[in-house]
Amino acid sequence: MAVPVVMSSALVCRYGLRACHPERSEAESKDPAELQSVVPRDSSTSLGMTEGRCQMTFRCYLSAVKNLGVWIVMALLGLTMQISFAGDYNSLVLQQIKQMPQGGRYSVSHFAKICLQRSAHFESGKFFILPSAASPSFCSGATYLVFIRTIEALRGRGELHLDYATLERLIIRDQRDGEGIWGRWNANGPGTARLFHELQLGRNFDNVDQAKPGDFMKIFWSRQVGKNEHGHSTIFLGMENRSDGQYVRYWSSNIPSGYGEKSVPRSKIAYAIFSRLQTPANLGQINNAPLVDTYLASLLRTRSSIAEAGTKCGL
């Protein structure tokens, strides 16, 4: 049976005074003969004074606890808002897909790259995304157009403010793999995920069970990364259960028909990295990033691995 411990008010008050007045408690701990500058207390009032100070100390303690509670609530609200914004961005990505044309044809020709540049026209500080339904297209160009459309939609709603220098870095030119924003997005390997990790644009992960419609998804059809890789830049739309197993549904520019949705058996995907747009304001960090991502630039000529790709993307 536990024995209750009763502390005297004098002992409690001594700790209370030590908390509120360390210089007084330090003096009182010395030899009384040395404390000639300390005024003796009146025994008739000292108890009331110390009890009053204890009450003040207790009120200070309660105030500190309340303040801590406020900070915890604010932190939780901030986390909730961040999660909700991430969901809103996924929904916005899906809205932009609906504004994209259907069909055309898949091509990685020089003409297809010229058509892509024309589709993302930048004028007076604004992007006009106007791809033609009949124009040839390729996967990374298709997903990048949706990405820019999403950024412009956020700017149009007043939820995102980017300076002119950052907007210029979004323009599609003749950037080589790993150079600038488009060069990173278009590179072999985990281009989009690497960009998201480098600029902290959002979360990367490789568990399809955690994916939600509107996540950007880089598919690897084999375990090869870099030179000799076979990949596909897409936007995840969901999972389908069919009689012959699970299928992964996505949107992109697909072989052979160009812009549109497609479903493939989950078993055909060797690996996939998902990127969820959460903090697009961090695009401004591209102005402080190296002009060229040397890892992505090297993947045209060298082989990487799934493990290295994951590490480079913060997994």
C-alpha cells in the first residue's frame, strides 16, 4: 500500500520561491550570519506572503501549460492544413488533365519537341497551355504541361506567387537532361521525383498503396535505370480490380495514340516512384540550385540502380 507523502507549505514555497526568485533562494541557502543585507521576516506575515508567492508560481505554471497547449493545437492545425492543401493540389492536377486534349499520336521526334514548346507559350508573365489535339506528343512533355497548368491555376487563384526569374526557369527551351526545371523533369531516371526532392516541392514515395489520384508517377518497366532504361512519365489515376488481377490506371501521352488514359497490369510495372505536389512555392529555390543536376545529366550515358534512384529522391 502506497504511503501518501505530505509536504509542508514551507517546503513547497521554498521550491516555488527558488523557481521565481533564484537570487533570493541562493542567498537564503547561505549561512545566516553572512546574510546581513537580508531583512528578517515578520513571523506574523511571512506565511501569508510565501503562500501568496506560491499561488503566483502556480498561476505561472498554469499559464505555461496553457501556452504549450496553444502551440500544440497550432502545430496540429498547420499539419492538417498542409495535408488538406496537398489533397487540393491533387484535385487541381486532375482538373488540369480534363482540360488537356485527347489523342494525337505519340512521338519523340524533333517536331514533337517543337510542338511541345509551342504548347507552353509564355507571355507577359503568364503561361498559356494550348496543345493541339492533332499534334504529336511524348510522356514527359504531357505531364509537364499538366504541371505548368497546375502552377498557373494556383497563380490565377492568388494562392501562389512566383517571381519573374522563377517563371522564366519554367519555360521549355532546348535544355539538356538535368538542366533547369524542364531538363530535370525530362531526364532519364527519376527526373520528376529528383526535382521534387531537390526543391522540396512535395513528398516522394514508392508504395502504390499510398498513392492517390493526381500523384505524378514515374514507371520503370524494368529494373534498369539510366542508360538502357525503359520508363514512362505519367499521372496516377487509381487502381482497378479485374478478373485477371490488379491494374494501374494513369494519364499521359501513351504509345501509340498520344494524350489519354491507360491501364496496365500491376505485375508489368517493375518499380514506380510517386511525387505529390504539396509546396509549389518552393519552385523559387531553383534560382539557388545548380544549373545542372549532374546525377540526372549522367543517366544518358551511365547506368544507375533502383536503390540509388531512391536515395537521390529522399526515399
